[in-house]
Amino acid sequence: MALPPGPRLPAAIQTARLLMRPVPFMEDARRRFGDTFTFHVARVGRLVMISDPPSIKRLFAADRDNIVAPGRNAILEPLLGPRSLLLLNDAEHLSRRKLMLPPFHGERMLAYERVMEEAAEREVARWVPGQEFPLHPSMQAITLEVIMRAVFGVTEEHSDDLRERLLLILGATRSPMALALTAESARRLGAFRKVRRAIAESDDIIGAEIAERRADPELEAREDILSMFVSARYESGEGMSDDEIRDQLMTLLMAGHETTATALAWAFDLLFRNPKAMDRLLAETEGDEHEYLDAVAEETLRVRPVVLFVGRQLRKPMELGGFDLSEGTVVGPSIWLAHTREDVYPEPYEFHPERFLNGGADTYSWVPFGGGTRRCIGAAFAQFEMRVVLRTILRMVELRPATDEPEEIIRRNVTLSPRHGTPAVVSRRRERVPVAA
Ligand code: HEM
């Protein structure tokens, strides 16, 4: 079966463009070929991009028939481990997902509100009024603290040791050489020895935390996600092994830390360039409402999606975007292209949180968290964290941008990130507004 048309450049050049200038590359292909086209990507092969909502809906609805795109495992498995939710397929994936979902349900998020506020408050206390600083690293510090406390539930005793190791690991995954972490040659040459030692040491700390919980008669009273994993049972009655819990915690760290920090940095950049939206939001944060705040988060994730596209490999033939695709085809719903459709979002490149007032986003044209049975399990957690962190910061300080130009979008590993980390200045500290219970 013929694949949809696409650029004719050699795979190496297409891959380089996709990696170096992902957004213009996608936009250019849409202009030339329409909603559906084929890229040729090194290590993955032909990749069919789709972006019309009905096709995205059909693909996600068939998730149980498909598997994650090849490439994910090669890159992530050495770090996340073989049982990671991100990497498994079929029954192995579904049973784990079922076990891991309950702590991520919307209403459970309230339990993490204070942790999120405290992490933001502690970071803001470090900011020096009048001094320029990039917001993105600060957001990374906040989201790391939140994961360590809400997800790992790390005890005070292990907190500094674990943070130090995780920072080293995360630093390595951000480097352009990150792929070498997984390469056999690098392993032999001893590259990344320090990082591998940090992984082993953080595994030991996590192991100690798990052992402590297994011995705790009051385990049910604990609210962190690790404790819930320790008490969770599969349908067979068995629980997760220590190794599996470790893999899932690393998965949640890798999937949830940088993504949420990046979304927060984008929210500030967009608010800086849209003073009317900032003013409306500031007025709202004086009270307990969060309707506009949530719309700001949704619009941020639409116009600056953190992830460019997701991937599936078809195990059955399927019609998508008007093309009959055969079994084995790798399909990528393009989040960027779905979010910038003029027919769904008038003035698609403009930041208008108002479009999400009076009714949330549409499931298949707003897909920052992917979809189907692989939809991000941290979506409610991330959106709640955006709400709490934005509100806490805006209540504590008045921020202004340190540059006149909006941030340029660049790729950092799998995230679309602000090039300069959103430089900002605290113009003044506000009188502390009591935080709503
Ligand atoms: C703004 C923040 C975030 C964004 C934009 C984001 C985006 C995504 C995307 C696009 C996927 C792939 C979905 C698919 O293939 O259809 C995903 C999967 C996943 N995310 Fe997130 N994510 C965010 C935050 C989080 C957080 C906070 C956590 C957990 C603490 C998390 C945990 C996961 C996990 C475990 C998966 C794999 C789900 C599966 O394969 O069943 N993410 N995320």
C-alpha cells in the first residue's frame, strides 16, 4: 500500500531537521502535503503524521490493537527498566496501568496541594528582587520537589541524598549526549560512569523507602504514590515487586518532571506577552476561583505543547487521513499540528485562554497528553500542579519579563522548550495573601 506523500530528502536530513527545527519542519510539511504526510526518520523508518481530529480519534480508539512506536524502548529502557509503563504493551501494559491509575484520579490531587504550594513557596523565597533569572530551572526545582514528596514520598532522612542523585541523572538525560547513555560503546568506554553510579545509589535509596513501607503497619494512612503502589494488588492478589516499583517511580520522574516544568515556564512566557490575560489572571488569583487559571493552563498546553507528537505502530490495517495504511505502519498523531488547526482554533497561533472558558477542550483536537489507553496518567496531576504553582507564585511576587521578545521554541530531548529558559525579574514581593484551604 502506498504511504501518504512527504518530503523526498534523505532520511538523515529529514531526521536532522525534525530534531533541530521540529516546528518549522512540521508546518512546512503541512503546507506542502496537507494534514497527513510521511517523514523518513532514522532508527524509526517511515512515520506517517496525522493531524485531523477524526483520524486521531480512530487511532486512539484502536489503542489496544496497536503498540508503542519502535524507538521508545531503545532510548528509555536502560534508565526506566524493563517493566516501565511507558514501554510495555498489551496485557502487561493494561494490568499495570490499572494498578497505577487510582492515585492519579482527579479528586485525589487535593492531597498534594500543600506539597505543591510549599515547593513553590520555597523556590520563590530564593528569588532576589531586581535580579534577572531564568524561570525554567526554577520550575524544574519545584516539579522535582513535588515528585520527590508526592510520588516518592521520600522521608526527610533520605531527601538530600536522593535529590543529589536524581539531579545528576536528570542532568545527563538533558545533555545532547543522552543517547550515549544507552550505547554499548559508551558503556564499555566507561562514559557516564558517574551517572550509572547515581542510578545505582538512587535505586538503593528507593529500596530503603520501599522496605520501610512494607514494614509499616500504618501504610494505608500514607498519601504518597509509592505507598499506594506498595499496597496495590493485581487481580491475581499479587503485589508489585520492589524492582517493578522502582521502574515505575523512575518512569513517573522522567515522564512528569521536565514536562510539567516546561509547561510552567511556557505559561509565564505567554502571560508576559499577553498583559490582558495576565491582568485577568491576577484579578482572579485574589480570590478562590480558578476557572481562568485552568483556561490559561489549557491554552498554554495547546499553543506550546510540550511534546510534539506521540507514536503507535499498527498491528491491523487502518484508514487514517484518507489513506489505507497497512499493518506495521508507524503513525504519529502530531500534537502541534492538531493544536494549530484554523478550523478548530481561530487565530491558532495566538494565546487566548478565553477559548477554554465555558466548557473544556475537545478530546481529539486538544491532545497535549496523547490519548487512548496510553494517555498520560499524570495529566490531572500536571494540570493541578500548574494551577497550584502558578497561583502560588503570582500571589507572592510581581514578575516581569527580562526580555522584549517571546521565547523561541527549541527541542530538548522530547520536549519543546523555551530557548533561554524564560528570563524574568521579580519587580516586587506582594504582601502574603492567605492561601485558600
Ligand atoms: C505538562 C505535563 C505533561 C505532559 C505534556 C505529558 C505528556 C505525555 C504524553 C504526550 C504521553 C504519551 C501519551 C501517548 O502516547 O498517547 C505521556 C505519557 C505518560 N505520562 Fe505524561 N505528561 C505530563 C506530565 C506527567 C506527569 C506529572 C506524570 C506522572 C507523575 C506523567 C506520567 C506519564 C506516564 C507514566 C505515561 C505513560 C502512560 C502509558 O504509556 O500508559 N506525565 N505523557
